[in-house]
Amino acid sequence: MAAGKPTSYSRVTLSRIMTAVDVNLYGTVHGGVLMKFVDDVAGAAAARHSGGTAVTASIDEIVFSEPVRVGDLVHAHAQVNWTGNTSMEVGVKVVAERWDSAEDEPVRVATAYLVFVGVDVGGAPRAVRPVLPETPEDERRFREAEIRRAHRLARRRAIQAHRAG
């Protein structure tokens, strides 16, 4: 297995201006547009960290906290928070610079946690290198990712037990 990489190695930011084609029936940017943007930036962080192809296994959580409007400059920031043998959790923060108040601080509009799996050319899971938290914030994110993973696994076990009767 390759040597671990620091959290900062995986950090990626994507930015785009939201346009009229991104709008829903309420006149704000469609949640699905933001979800794809989140998946794109998370995928880039996962691929960078793992040194190859990584695919989305699940979106653990996505929270839309503020609407995004046409003209807003939106930035999605992603980093690998945690790694297992073949999987990684990627955290994403999405902020918007309002087109009509560009001097104001960017507004947090969404957060998300996604799970990616490293895959080889045949599509089979492959080992991913460990993430090495660098700061107290990175350590906190790593520990919280472990809690989310434990909850995902417990939920899966509970559902399987229920289905088994």
C-alpha cells in the first residue's frame, strides 16, 4: 500500500457562477444542480487522495442551509476526512458569494458528507492510502467521520436483521 497523505493533499475547490439554466420552479438554484456540484468536487478530492479512480458509494448527508440564486458565485470546498481499506469519507462545504453584495462574506449554503470507494480498472474495490490529519480541525473531522461510519454500519445491520425476520 502507498504511504499515507496529509489531509491538505486532497483539498479541492471548484467554483462556478449559477445561471438561469440552474433554476428550479421557485426561482432559486435547483438542489440537484448543487448535488452534482458537490459530487464533482468530492470525486476530485477522492481521486486526488487515492491516486486513481474513485466512485461515489453513498451520500451520507447533505444539508441545504440557504438558497442559491442566479448570478451567485458558488465555491465547493472538499477534503478527505477519513479512510478505511478501500473507502473514504469526503466532506464538502459549499459557499456562495452573492452577486448583488460581492463585498460581503460568502454565505454557507450547503454541507455534505460522501463515501467513495477506490476502484481498479476492472471496477473492483482497491486499497486506498491512509489520510493523515494535520490539524486539530482535521482530527475532529476524522473522529466525527468514524462516528458517521459506525452509524451507517449499525443502520445496515439493523435493516438486514429486520428483513431476515
